[in-house]
Amino acid sequence: MKTSTQISRRSFIQKGSIATGALLLGNAISALAKGKKMGVALVGLGYYSSGQLAPALLHTNNCYLAGLVTGTPQKAVDWAKKYNIPQKNIYNYQNFDEIANNPDIDIVYIVLPVSMHKEFTIRAAKAGKHVLCEKPMALNAAECRDMIAACRKANRLLSIGYRLHFEPHTQEVMRLGQKKVMGKVTTIETGNGFTYGGDPNAWRLKKAMAGGGGLMDMGIYAIQGSRYTLGEEPVAVKATQEKTRPDFFKEVDETVFWELKFPGGAKVTGKSSYNNNWGYLHVTTENGNFELDPAFGYGGLDGKINGNPMKIPNIIQQAAQMDDFATCVALNKQSRVPGEEGLKDMRVVDAIYRSLDSGKWENI
Ligand code: NAD
């Protein structure tokens, strides 16, 4: 944690973006009023940490990149230089637990393959740190429950990297759907995916490390999208799948299609893929329609209401997400995307996999 005096020394790299800052001004003032910026340690310095989270941490107001956890010594050297991280705040996966003795680190952000989320969440909580964990939260709902219990026992906050909850197009969709602004939602059609052309030996294609394929990685956004549009929890699901490259997707799903039953009766269909570039959320209501397309990425969302542009600015989602969690930590307040939110999605994912096996409707 840094005091205001220490903050001013780093302020040249930590001045927040006006767009993000303006949206979170109320929260930011609360955290900063306490004269503290929360120190974040990134665990796993791969694609998402290096391309999105570390750059976003240069635009946060309430937190800053204070530490690193990596298994690659050269990354430690390169990142320390690039982000001005002291050697004493750099750990590897073996000595990670010593982070307990480091007052600079308040929040540990887990950005590892899915099979490592549970272990590092529990180790971080035991080390007395608050935890941000990337999506999908874990391999299955049972692991999510263990993570929630461990953080509760350690009296630490847990939040999942659901950046879209801090994103204004998404917040507009939540408002329109949940408040029934255009009448009740009758239909949702959503899909998320990309054409996987990467390394055939990558962890994302190994069931033991990824838990599944396109459904775990991309489908989780479409499931979330349906849940936050309606503000309801689904009760049953029926799913089917298709594989056009079975040699490539030997262990994990390629494309999955599902229908979800919600208590309010909306007809909700979704799909996920590692073989199609999808990313949309189309919603029909009693009195009209609204949509996001793109709906789930971080390269800029776009939306329409009854065919007319939403005209909402894009923000740095990750900066807004991390600033919000830092404020939650400062105020000892539950995040709007706590572990329980990750668990809800994983219960749906588990039921989809059960339905793929049984060929029947499965209760969630
Ligand atoms: P990545 O493969 O690029 O990075 C994973 C990191 O984990 C690497 O630095 C790697 O060295 C490290 N690692 C440690 N042990 C490993 C092992 N045994 N095998 C493989 N790697 C190991 O992955 P990524 O794309 O950065 O994804 C990491 C997490 O972030 C995933 O949970 C993913 O779903 C999530 N993610 C989220 C978003 C988002 O928009 N919220 C975007 C991308 C990724």
C-alpha cells in the first residue's frame, strides 16, 4: 500500500485516464481520501497480463502494479525494468507464499491457466491477500466453492475478472433488460468465439488445464450476457456440440450450442466456439430490441437500440475493473462480481457439459 507522498513520486505513470476516472470518480475519491493506492501483484505474465492488465494499471487511480509472480526469470528482469518493480516484490511459483510478509502487496491478481486458479487463490488468501481471479473462475463449480470458502475463512475479498460489469454499453444493457425499460425481454440470442489457430500444444487445448474449450473460455461471456440482461438465474439447459477439427480439438469442445430456461420464460439460445469469430448479444423485448455487437471484447463495444446507435463511449475496462476492486478493498466492501458470480456461471457450464453427455435437459 502506498501513502499519498509515495504516490506522488509515481504519479507520472499512474495518472488515470479521464474517461475511466470520471466514471469512477466517487469511488476513487473514497479510496484516495484514505491516502492509499492498493498494490497489485500479477501472477502469470502471459498474453492477458502483458497485453492488457499491466498497461491498464498505468491508467488506474486507486491501485498500481506493485509486484510480479512468474516462473520465467527473464520475464522478471524485463518486467522489473519496464514497470519499475523492486526486486523484493518479485516472486516465483515456489516462493509465492512469502508474499504474506510483503506490505506493498494488497491484491493478488491470478492470470494463470484455469487449472491453477484454485491453488493460487487459496495460497493468496492464506497469505492474507485479497484476490482477483481471471475467468473462467475454475475448472468446475466444486472448485469455485472451495475458493470462496478459503477467502471467507481468511477474511479476504475475492472477485472475478468480469471486466464488462464496469463497461458502460454493458451497464446500459443491464439497465434496459433488468428494469424492463422496453418491456419484458422475450428472446436472447448470443454467441462468443474466435477461430483458434494457435499452438496445438497450448494449455487451452488440454482438458486437465483448461477444463474445456470454447465453452469455458468464450462461452462464459455469452452465459453471463444472458444472466445480466435478464437479471435472473437459469434453471435448466440443453446443449449440443459440433467438431469440424476433431484432430485439433482432441480433448476440448470446439463449438457448443445451448438453450437456457429462465424463470421469467425468455427464450435464450447461446453458442461458443474456437472455430468461429462471434461476439454478439441480440435482445428482443415486448416493445422493441437492443443489441451489442461486438458485445464481449475489450477492443471497443458497439450497441443499438431499435436499430439506432447507442453512442456510448468506450473505456479501459480493466482499469475500471481493478480500480473498483481496489476501492472495495479500501472500504472492505464486497465486489459487484464476487466469487459467487463466478460460481453461478460455472454451475451453468457444468450443466452444459452434463447435457452434452446425456443428450437431455439438465437442471442447473
Ligand atoms: P497465457 O498462456 O498467455 O498466459 C498464462 C501464463 O501462465 C503464462 O505466463 C505462463 O508462463 C504461465 N504458466 C504458469 N504455469 C503454467 C503451465 N503449467 N502451463 C502453461 N502456462 C503456465 O494465457 P492468457 O491468455 O494470459 O490467459 C490467462 C488467464 O486469463 C485465463 O484464465 C484466461 O481465460 C484469462 N483471460 C482473460 C481475458 C479477459 O478478457 N478477461 C482475456 C484473456 C485471458
